[in-house]
Amino acid sequence: MSRILTALQPSGILHIGNYFGAIAPMVSLQDGNENFLFAVDYHAITVPQDPAELRKNLLFAAATYLAAGIDPEKTTLFQQSRVSEHTELAWILNTIAHMGELERMTQYKDKAAGKGEGVSVGLFDYPVLMAADILLYDTEIVPVGEDQKQHLELARDLAERFNNRFGDTFTVPKPSIPKQGARIMGLDDPAKKMSKSASSEKNFISLMDDEKTVLKKIKSAVTDSGTTIEYTKDRPGLANLLTIYSLASEKSTDAIVAEYEGKGYGDFKVGLAEALSDFLSPLQEKINAHLDDPKELIAILDKGAEKAKAIASEKMRIVRDRIGVTL
Ligand code: TYM
């Protein structure tokens, strides 16, 4: 039995990269482990959020996890801001984190690009709050997509630094990055990861996209001038589409390549769009059913926060004692 933990930002759109990179792996680890999953609302506010939208997005995130197969009896499901120990530990970790290591974070560099002096301190400090999220629960395994690997390294470094200075306190966590789906690329630019903050909606397939939208986006996905369907790193656009096809249909890429032998991009894209819609529509039905009952969602999140708080507050008692502020 291991302690597994992951989190996602409740920022409106969840896309298939989030699903295949983190949500599905979390669901598959659920049985036989002790699991924590939460919506990181205090991370989300590092970029401006409309309060009414944020409230909606929190419920949407919870509905999505449940629809994906998260069982609240097996996984403690909650909202980060409800457990104030996350921000308290982040403050303490701030005192041992180095400016230099945060300046090296590629996600920060990407998000801060072009913002000049106006970039928020929160955006800079984001990875320290993430480290607190993880270390607070003595997490052993963190299922994440490839883009979070660097943040996980920081969490490991901070755990080790704290332990060396104040005595063994935190478990050093390990990332779990799926073999397939760890880095779903943008449909309009297969050199960059699929991202909800991309400038074009054609970059991503949202979990809520309808059949028509999926077909339109897949048809306009960037490929190359080749004519055959094959899986090779030299054709990154096609390789990305084959990966998505495989994850949505649960068929191997080899089986899909065999299915399209002698056929071209036109047939392949129609088949992929169909496979995606077949995967998305039952998920959407379940998400909508959960959204129809917000009271039930809130009750689940309340119960989760209570369970998480009990563990987090005990850990903070130890941390405060170690650093010498307990009299
Ligand atoms: P976020 O909300 O940006 O993304 C949530 C999860 O989705 C994965 N992901 C992808 N996987 C594959 N292909 C993609 N194109 C893709 N885009 C996103 C991410 O790797 C992530 O696993 N900082 C985190 C949230 C966080 C967290 C934590 C995660 C806060 N505290 C503690 C784990 C543990 C983030 O912004 O993820």
C-alpha cells in the first residue's frame, strides 16, 4: 500500500492531456493504495480568475474526477484552500527554497514570458506551494504528466534539505509518469504540449467538446506531407494523433497502424474523431449528471477536506516543533 497524491488546477477547461497524463493514471492506482486528489484553487489564482467562474470550475473539476472513476470512499477528494496547512507549510518551505532554483523552472519562465515586472510573486512561488501539497501528506508516488517532472524534483530537493537541517520529517516523493500519454502535444503545433492556455482553441480537445467540434479540430490538426499511417518519431504530428487514438480506443498503436494500411489521412482522422467522441460522450454524460447535483459534490468535498485536514494538521504540529516555534 502506497500513499498516492495528485492535483489539478480548476481553471475551466480540462483537456485530454490532463485526462491521459494524470487523471486516468490516478484512477488506475486507486485500488489498494491510500489516495489524495484535490483541486488547487490557490495555484489557480496565481493568474487572474473571475470569482464566479472559479466557483463553477471547482465543481466542474470535482464532477470530472468522479466521472473518470474516482471513488470518494477510496480517494480523499478535496479543495486545496480548505486545508490551510498547505499555505502554512509553503511559507516554511519558502525559507529554505532558493531564488535560483525557482528562476530555473521552465513553467515559470514560459508563463512569465512577456509579463515583465508585472508578473505575480505567486506565479514565481507556485512550485513551493506544490511541494507543500505533496510533502504535507508524506506522499510516496505522484502521478503527473511529463511537464511536472521539474516541479517534482524541487519537492524532492526541499524534502531532503529540510530533513538534513531539522531531522527526518518528510517522505521524499517519486513521480509516476505514464509510458503513453505523459506529454500529449498541441494539435496545431506538435512541438509544444497541449495546453488550455494555448492561443488557439484548435490546440486542444476539451473533455467537454461535442462530436462536431472534435471532428473539426482533428481535421485541422497539423500533420505532414506523408501519405501512409505509421508511428515514427520523424512524424511528430501523426505520432501524437496515433497516441491519442490509442488512448481513446484502448487499441495499441500497432493495431491502429495495421487498420489503416493502404488508407490515408482523411480516413484516419475521421476514425480518430469517432474514437474520441465515443470515449468522451459517456464521460460527458457522467460529468453533467454530477453537475446536476452540486449539493452532493459539495458534501463529498467537505468530507474530503475534513479527512485531509486531520492528517495535514498532525504533520504541521511536527513541522512547527522541528523548526522551533512550539513552546
Ligand atoms: P495542471 O493543472 O497544469 O495539469 C494537471 C495534470 O495534467 C498534466 N498535463 C498533461 N499531461 C499530458 N499531456 C499534456 N499536454 C498535459 N498537460 C497537463 C500535468 O502534468 C498534471 O499532472 N502544478 C500542477 C498542479 C499541482 C500538483 C500538485 C500536481 C499542484 N499541486 C501536487 C501534483 C501534486 C499543475 O499545474 O497541473
